[in-house]
Amino acid sequence: MALIVPPPNEKKRVKVYELKNNDWFDRGTGFCTGRIINDESKIYVESEDSPERLLLETKITKDDGYQKQQDTLIVWTETSGIDMALSFQEAEGCATIWDFVSQVQQQLLSLGGPDDALSDDAMENFVNPLVLPQPEIGNLDDIEHAMRGIASTPQGRDALAKFVISEDYIRKLIPLVEMAEDLESLKDLHWLCNIMKMLILLNDSQIIDHIVNEEVVFGVIGALEYDPDFPNHKANHRRYLKDNSRYKEVLSIADPNITRKIHATWRLTYLKDVVLARILDDPTFGVLNSLIFFNQVDIISHLQNNPGYLEQLFGIIDSPTANIKRKRDAVGFIQSCCAIAKSLQVTPRATLYTNFINHGLLRVITFAILNKEASIRVAGTDILVAMIDHDPGMVRAYIHKAINEKKTPLTDTLIELLLVEVDLGVKAQAADAIKVLLEPQPPQPPQQPQQQPQQPQQAPQAQSQESMARQTGEFLSKVRGANPVLNPQTELFIQHFYDNSASKLFQPLKDLEKRETLNDITFHEVQLFNHLVEIIIYLSRTHQFRSKYYIFTEDISSRIAQLLSAPQKHLKLTALKFFRQCVGLQDDYYNRQIMQKNHFAPILNIVYETMPRDNLLNSACLELFEYIKRENVKQLIEHLVETFRPKLEEINYVDTFQLLVHRYDQMQGFNPDSETTLFSNDSTTTPNRTPNVNGNQRWQGVKEMDAVEEAYFNTSDDEDDPLPKSILSKAAKMNGITASPTLKSLVDYPDDDEDSMDTTEPEDLGTKPEPDPSPMLQTPPPERLSEKRRREEDNDEDELGKLSSSKRRNSGPSTSSIGSAAGHNTLKRKKGFKNDRDSPHNGPSAKKIEISLSAKKTASEAGSKGDDGG
């Protein structure tokens, strides 16, 4: 059977909301219609901006998941478990769609097949519908027990909610509250309180919306005043809600529906935060928040759609005929609107603030924060903080505009408020607002690589110039510290602050120079100095260049050092926080300022006054000195020990100060000019060994030969040819040695081979070998390894030939290290690369030895091999 429900043809303007993380998310504004397509009833919402885009498409089911709240809301839960809501612009449109949904559900229930047959319990409930006794004083206990049993199941809760709404059961219970109070029947009042609690906790939006109506709200609240959990106490909720002085109508609102929603929102908030705060469960809490949220959206939308109303509202502040009470109410109304805007989405909240600013919101803030009444000043600072939380850049833009127009900027107004305000909350809000407004905001980097076309590959010279420019920019950024490149508007705004406003802001600090003691400091002065030092700390961290110049020229650090002698400990902590910030920046200017002004003296006095107690003030002082020791700030360590050494040595309950003195002694004993090693050019000093460029002491292997060395090893190996000087100097450098022509062997060692050899060449006995021009060469160059490998790979040489090969004659001993001791240079003998290949010689008296063996090869052949094997 096809559905015969006629869908509504008119499109109803509506907003679509989705519940995400207990907050309603605005999916957009569009036009809602109900359609029947292929025997399926659906609700469609087409986007107002793009009609081809659907904001919502949902199928209507027979399950009772749809609820109508107030006159303009329809709320339901999708099959996926997502909570959705439709907020209609007009109540007529909401009623049309709701009738369509209700008729579709009724037909779906009547057309249910075998699978949709009702269960036995449902049939029993259908045959025997829910009936509660008529409310009377004598049967309240029966009603309370019956409702408790019915509400124990989900089906019973739904049936009970329908019965209460259809029978208007709550309105029948209201007269009983007054009757029970007249009879002073406390037991009946306790039953009525339990009944009202159960009705509210049914989590039905229609019931909750109904109990905040003008006709029934005071009866319900009256019953809730008698809580059986506190039988000896009675609340006074009705007297609070009936106080008409809390409702101030600055301008009459023509729409009575908006007025009703304003009252309902106030009562719902009071129910949620006060009356039901102890018994609320999560579902009921969510329903209350949803009702409040949608009411607030409707109220704000009504205000924004009436520009005439806003003109009259903001015109009250500038009106010379309006009295102060009317202006106070106007500021309070604007404050309430800004508080409501915090719960809105970003787009409607930005629209609201834009409309307010266009109608003169900044004039209202200036008027409020300079007013003599504390309540108006509190409201003005609340409005300003709400604006800054929303978009501080927008507030800076209007301040910049006021500076260009030669008007008093908002920052000067905040400074005046901070200096004269006695309310601690307003003073704290003004200080925070000043810090937020002075926060530098660098401009966003442009997306140039994406906008510009791809360029051909640059030449190597151009790329190197670009790399140099990048490195220069990084260097300049390090020099500037934490001073990023600001946009011109922010630059002008901050510069105007230091030129014109800073002197007025910090004038109370500069006036401390005239005071010899701070024992007579007042409570309000303590709070003011606390905020001023916090602002100085913030500026020294964000505006390093400008704040540094201002602190030095105005001698702010000396004035803050005076606060270290104040009797209030929290003020001392704030002053100590400033010096900790200066030391933590590791800036030479701040360090020199601290040393020149001797600011460590009062800090050490605090340590002496508080030691050895482990309190916050003492720990903060110790952390400052511990940081200097840990970071090894040599400039400050030298100043501390040279100036306060006796005091530091007396503080022994912690080891921080002893370690500072020990660090100073180490620094004084460290002299780079007197450092000596085993290698030296004379008897007393030697140059340092060349450090390893790789940062460790491991041998990095044999380096490749340069052209001169390669040419040398490619030539014939003649023992009498001296090594080239370039090779000698490089070999000496590789071993960390500076060659000296005057250095020679102190001991003439005998040749190990003279006593063991049987045959010598007669022609060599009377000749003296030529002295090697390099007596400082300890070891053959590492490149001889490649020469040895070539000889080992030669297939024509056998093992006997290798043994008979003569060795290269060196005039100096082959060593790997030279020791310097007792003022004399001695050369220690050490083996070369291979013991079977190279052996030490005997200095100037060494002789060439040749062994003659009778083997497979003749002596002449063995001698020729000896000539080839050096």
C-alpha cells in the first residue's frame, strides 16, 4: 500500500544542527521540504547559498525518535546514533514539517507487516493503556510508587512522558503544592518533590520546556524546594525567580516570543546550575543545554536582524539625557549578549561582534572601564576580554585606527584602569588584556613558490649567492633574538606604546627611587607592582630589543631590585622571577646590568634570611644560582665569586655555592698558553697535536697520496737517495711532529745485524753512509703499505728472495713517537710497519750489510732483489 500523505510544497527556512562532543555544530542554513519518493518519506534541506547541495537527507521511520521542542525545533536521533536538530525561522514552518512527520509515522505503524507485529508486552500495554490516578492530597504516595515502577523500563518512560503531556498532568499537580503548604504536610510535599524529579529525569524535552512556562514554573520550583534528602531545610528558589529587579528591560522587545525565550533561558539556567545540580544525569543535562543553546541562537538572531534596535541600544551610551541607571543597564545587556556569543559558532559570533563594533562597541568599552561605578567597570572589562578572546587582531586594528586619527587608543584607557582600579578582578583582567594586545604577530609568509612559474636551474654561482643570503638571514635573525619581522600595523602600534604609553604605565615603579624603605607599602600597591613586573617580564620575552632599551634607559631593573626588600613574600617572588628571566635570556647586556647594579646582593640576602628552610622563596633563589652553575655562565660566576666569595663559602647546607667557587677556581687555573704535551720544539714547550676533525680519536685509515708522493714511489727505490723534503714534512705532520734540523739521536745504538752476519762486502767497510736529511722521521710514510703490497703480489719473488732482500738504510732511528723529558729530547726506538721488512739502523755509523746464501738463486740475483726491495 502506497503512502497517501501529501508532502508540504512550501520550502521552510531552517538551520541544521548536529551534536558533536556535547556541542551543537551548525551545518548551515537552507530550505526544508518533506517529499515522498518511491514510497519513502524523507526530509530534505537544500543549502541556501548552493541549492544543488543538500545539507540534510533523512528518512522518516516509524520509531518514535522525533521530538518537537518549543515551537521552532524538531530533534531526533539518526539510525547511526547521531543527534540532529532543525531550527525553523517561523513556528508555522516547524508545525508543517512536524505534521508531515507525525502523519508519516502513523501510516507506517498502521501498515506494519508480520515483522512489525507488536510484542506481547506492547500488546498488553496497548490493550491496557497507561493510566495514573487523578492527583489528590490523599493518593500522592500511590502516584509516586506507580510512576517509579513505570519509569523502570525505557518503554515505560516513553509511555509515561506521552501520558503526562497528553493529560497535562503537571498542571494538575501544581495546586497540590499550595494545599500541602497550607496544611503544613511535609510528607505530601516530599512526595510532590519526588514526583517532579521523576518527571524532569524522564529526559523529555517537551516536559522540560513545559515546566519553565510562566503558568507552571513556580509550582514545580515550589515542590522542589522540599527535598526529602534534606528534611530539615527548605530552599527559597521561588523568591529568587520572582524577583523582578533581576530582569531589566533596557528597550522593549516587540516580539513576545523572544521575550518568552529570554525568561525561559534564565529559568533553565537556574534549574541546571542550582536546583537540579545535584541530581542531574547526563541525558537530562544534555537536553537542558540544547534548549538553552537554541533559545540563545534565536535571541541573537533576532537582535542582529533588527538594526534599528541596535542603534537605539548603543545610542543610550552617547545620549546626554539618559541617566546613569539606564546606561548601566545598557552595558549589562551588551555584556549578556557577549557572554551568550561565547557558545555560538565562529561565523555567527564574528557577525555579532562586527555589528556591535559598527554601532560603537569600543565607545561603550571606553565609557564602562572609566566609569566610577565598579559594576560598570566589571561589565566593560568582561566585554573587552570577550572581544580579545574572539579576535585580538580586530581590536588591534581599531586601536591602530585610533592612533592614526590622533585619538586616545584603548591601551591608554586600559593603563589608566590598571593604575587606579581597586577591584582585584578588574585589575587582573586589565593587565592580561594589555599583555595580549602587545603580543607581536608576524605577517604570514607569502606562498611565492606556488605562485611563481618554475624557473630553470640556476648557475652554481647564483645558487651559492642564494645560500649566502640565506645564511646571512639566519645570522641576522639570531642577532635580533626573539624580535620577528612584524607587519607595519603591529610595528607602529608597539612603537607607539613604548614612545607614549610605557612611561605612564611604569611610572609607579620609577617612583620607588624616592622611597628609602618599603615597609609602609599598601595592599593595592603590592598588587599593582605585581602586575607591572609581570608585564615587564612578558615584554622582555617578546619585545627583546625595545624592552631591553627601555629597561636600561629607565633603570627599571634597579626599581625591581628594590622590591626584593619588601615584606611581602609573593612580591619578592615576582621580582625574583624578573631576574631569573634576565639570566635565562643569557644576554650580555642584562648580565652587565645585573653586575654593574650589584643586583645579586639582595638575592643573597634573601638566601641568608630564609636558609635553611625549604620554602618557595628560598628554592627560587637556589634555582637561580643552580642555573648559573649548570649553564656555566662564566661572566656571572666570576662576578659572584670575586664579589661575594666569603658569603658563598658560608652557605653550606646545599652544595650549589661551593660548586660555584670550585668552578671559578678551575676557570682561574686554566691557561691555554701554558699547556704542554709530549711534542715540543724546545725543551720546555711544544705545540698541541692537531685535533681530529671528525671529533673522535680513532684512526681514520690511510689517506690517498698526493701527486708528489705518487711520483716518488713510482721511481726506482735507491737506498742512497734521500727522501724529498715535501714527503718528509708531510710525514712529520701526519705524526704530529715539527721537524727540527738540530735534533739528533742521543744514544748510538749498535746494529743488531753486525754480530749475526758472516759475510760483508769489503767495499762497504771503509765507506761512511750518507746521513739522511731527515733525522726526525720516525716511521716511513703510511703510503709504503701500497709498495709492500705490490711486492707481495709479485709472483716471481719467492720466500727465500724476500729473506735475502736488503733493507733501506735510514740515518735516524725509525720511531713513532718522540719523548721530551728532563729538558732533553730523546728518541725512543720503536718497530716500523713490519718487523720482517724494516729494521732500525745505527745512526751515522751504520753500514750496509748483505748476506750471501747458496740457494737456488745465485748471490748476484739475491743482491739484485735486495736492491729492488727497499
